[in-house]
Amino acid sequence: MQNRYNKEIIPIEGWEREESFRFFSTFTQPFFNVHTEVDITPLYRYCKQHGLSISLAYMHATTQAARATENFLLRIENGQVVKFSGLDLSTTILKDDKQIAFTHFPFIENLADFCANGATIIAEVKKSKKLFNGHQGIDLLHMTTLPWFTFRGMEHAFSIGQEDPGVPKIGYGKLEMRGDQVYLPISIGLHHALADGYHMHLFMEELTKVIQSCL
């Protein structure tokens, strides 16, 4: 499978995560999930002021934060650990026939440009009959949004008995308004051979920085 971004091999022998990698790589279900929420009030207000899609905006912010968090760039490929130079995202889109489509969105640094390109992609995919649309390599984040309700937990489908490349799995719920603040439920699943809870913390710190930059 082709990937859009360059990659480098991380030698497992002598790697700081060597023991953790070898341990968790034996698990039939090696992902761990954290379900939390993030205050996206600055990003929400920015989108309202500039007429941008809030869902595309928080996916953009997530991707930007992941690109700044080293362990979110790591994948397993043919038994090796590789680190990509960048990431795009693939998210589920609800089509006109009420079926989902896994859809690639190239990362564009400028938020307005990303949202404009994203709106074009969504309009095309909604009429599509395909399950997969666009690039579906491992240099992605896998995302899904459940905008109809909030949640306090989420699990993802997975295959048992084959090497999983460790693409992070991110789910979003319905926005919660609490007074003047806006909160986004978020579920994050990481391959434990590639990351621990501490790296989840680093990602959340980066996500908060991105959101606060809208102030």
C-alpha cells in the first residue's frame, strides 16, 4: 500500500520502547482507549466568526496536534517500526443513502483552506457508492464522529490474528454547551506497543495549544 509521506525505520533493538514493543506486540488486541473531553470554546467561536465547519476544524486541530506528537507518527509495517514525516486523516462520512464512507482528507496547514477543500470532498463523497474514498494508507489518523449524542466511552472494530499497523483511532461525540463554554467528547485509541498514557497526555497538551491559538 502506498503512503503519501516519507518514513524512516526506527531500529527496535536498543530502542527505548523495545521491551514494551515486544511485550504488547504479542497481544491480540493491543489498543488502549482513553475517553475524555476538550474545551474547544476558542475554536468554536473562531469558526462561528469566520463561517467555518466546526467538525472539520476540530479534525484539523486533532491532526495538527498528532503531527506534533512523535508517538502518533509511529506505525508498524512488516514487523518494523516506522516514523512518518507527516499525517493526513481519514474519517467516516454519512452519505445520502445513510451508509458510511471512509474518506481521505489531505492535511492543509491553513484552516480555511482545509475546510474549503473538505467541503468539496464531502459533497462528492455524499453521492458516492463506494465504502473507501481517496488515499487509505497507514500514514493517517482514523476518525469518526457521532454528532447525535455525547458519550463517556467508545470502542472500535478490529481484526484479530493479523499485524495491526497501529493507526490511532479517534472518535468524537456531540458538542456539549455549558454556559459560555463548549466541550467536545473525544475517544482516543493507541497501539500500546507504540505509545503509553503519557504520550496521550502529550497529544492532549498539543491539542489544547492548537485550540488556544485561536484566541
